[in-house]
Amino acid sequence: MSEKRRMNVDDLLVGHWSSVPFSYGVMEASELGLLADGRGWSSWFNAGALCVTRLSWTCPEPGVIELHAKWTVEGTPREDAGSPTFSSTQPAEPVDEVTRHHYVVGLAVPMPGEEAVMSVSFEEPVEFCHQYARGPKAIRAEEDPTYLVLP
């Protein structure tokens, strides 16, 4: 990993993020996996569909993340609990899209009466969601739902 790449990644964002705690009553949710080396993925899912985008990411300035979408895979999610994984997929499609999102990391209360959790709030939605709760900070590339599908 080059030092230049490392300096453009905000360590506060590294890890797994989920919109599930903020998605009460909503039929869909999203997750983000942001690796320290600037690779990652985003997913959108509901009971019958899963869409995962493989991406790279940088922080060109404080409070701004740039997501570089590379591949998208759509399919059917498995019915097990936990993070979404595919039971079947459509062919992967290359994507070349860059989006910028202003963000703030801090404590937020998912639902009235619940404890505050560490979260990231995006001014512009990422995978249709504005707010994600912190999951494990230590994640691996193998946790990407497209790990076995894409090169």
C-alpha cells in the first residue's frame, strides 16, 4: 500500500457500516465495507434482492469521501441471518462512476429511547441511505459479498 493512498483515507471510516439500526420500519437496508487500503464495497438489499458494488474510495479533503464504483453484481440474497450474501447472481457488470459525499462521524441515536451508537451521516445518500451505524472496524476483503464472484 502506497503512503500517498494511505494519506487519502480517513481512518474513522475504515470498517463495516450498516443502515439497519436506522432503518426501522423500512423494507430495505444498506451496508458499507471500507478497507484501510482504499478498497471496499457497498450493498443494498431487501428480502428478495441484493445489489453489491465493488469500489475504491478516497477522502480528497476532510469530511468528503469519493467512491469509485468498479463492478456491480445483482442477485438473490441467502436467507441466513447476518450480513447479506448471495444465493444466486446475475452476471457482473463493469461500472465507471465516481460520487462524492460529505460526511460526519459521531454519536447518533438510532431510535427514540435507544442508546447512541457511533455512526457516519452522509449529506448525500450512499446506496439510498444517509446514516450508518459502526460495525466491526477490523474487516477483511473476503467479507465482500462479491469476493467469490468478481476478480
